[in-house]
Amino acid sequence: MADDELDRLYWAPPKDFVAERTKLTAAAKRRRDEAGANRIAAANKPTTAAWVVNRLALRHTDSARRLGDLGDRLRAAHAAMDGQRIRDLSAEQHQLIDELTQAALRAADVSNPSSAVRDDITGTLQAAIAEPEVRERLGRLVRPERWSGFGDFGAAAPVTTTTRTGRAKERSTPPRPAKRPARDAAKERRLEELTAAVTAAERRKADADARLSERRAERDASRQRREQALEALRTAERDLERAEQGYERANEATRAAGESVKAAKAQLKRA
């Protein structure tokens, strides 16, 4: 039950998060679910970008699997130092991130995100490709994540994290692979640097394309409003011309009627 309520909590917009958390915590306590109430009460409010990605994960439940599948293939390509494969997968990565970014924004009903929010969304999706631990937290994210790349994995101390199931989990970085010749290691680092540069450039282009689309839409809307205003002005000018013509005719009729009155009065005096 608490998992469903946490889904509901992290689906809520950030502005409603605290009120929703209070309500769900109280509901858990009423049914005497102290563990669930504690989990809900401990939930932290997400940033806007984290909430958008959470909505993606909650609505499109296959998104984590798709990110993980691509991550596995990219990791294998880097391990094999297969430059062509890395380039092909980098292009696929860009397409997938762009697709999921748009899906996330639609799921959150966000039509005009800031550049910072968009960058945080794409950065988090990049991190989810590279890091299984990030994928496990999709739907429960509190802050954006950042991509760390696919180079050699150095040994690291275990890190305790909380997944969507609420279980504490220890994650350590995989052991360092067998040492490669210096030339191979340098080649792999160079491939990783180039891949990161391509990804960053593609992300910047995607952002620029998005801004261009927004500006184009604004321009087209302004042009349409201008045409509507010009047409309204032309209609008003035609109406004014007709009104002035009508006024002149009425004025002439008034003068003619006045002359008729004068003539009639003159005849009356002579009678």
C-alpha cells in the first residue's frame, strides 16, 4: 500500500507535495501502518526536473528498461573499444533521450520548460543510462542526476541507497578490469571524450532546436495577430467610409428638408 501511495505522492506537482505527504501519512496512520507512515513522512520534495522524470517513470513504465538496455550496449561497446559501435549507439542515445524528454514533459504537462530544467531532465536520463542505481530510483527521484560516462570503473566503497521498494541497498562500483596497454587505455579515454563531446553537442543542438521552435511559434502567432489586426483595421476603415457617406447623405437630406421648411413658411406668410 505504501508503494502505491509513494507513487501518488511523487506524481503530485512539487507545489502540492507537502500537503499530499501530510494527507497520505495521516491515512497510513489511520489504518495502523506505522512503517508505511514513516516511509511516506520521510519522503523528500523533488525539484521540478526530478518530478518531471518521476512522472515519466510512473506513466511510461518501460522507460527504465529501455534506458538500461541502451546502457548495457554502450558499456559493452566501450569495453570493446569499438568506435563505430559507440558512434552508432551515441546517435541512438541522443534519439532516445530526446524522445523520453518530450514524453516526460507531456506526462508532467510542462509545455515551456526553462533551459535549466530541460538540461537537468536530459542529464538525469543520461545518468540513468549509465547507472543502474539511478534507474532503480526513477519515480522516487528528489534531485537531478548527472552522467558519469563509461570509462574504467575504479573500486569504490559501498554506497547505501533507497530504491522505489524502500529497501536499503549497498552498491559498489564493479572491480577494475585487467590493466590494458597504455595505448589501448589512451584510445579508450579518447573515445570516451569524443563520445561525451558529441553527446554534449547534440544536447546543445536539441536545446537550440527547441528554443528555435518556441521562437518560430511566437513569431507565427505574432504574424497572425498582426494580420488579424490589419484585417480588423481594413474592416473598420470600410465601415468608417460607409458611415461618413451615410452621414453626408443624411446631412444633405437635413439641409434639403430645412430649405423645404423655409419655403413652406414663406408661402404661409404670403397666403
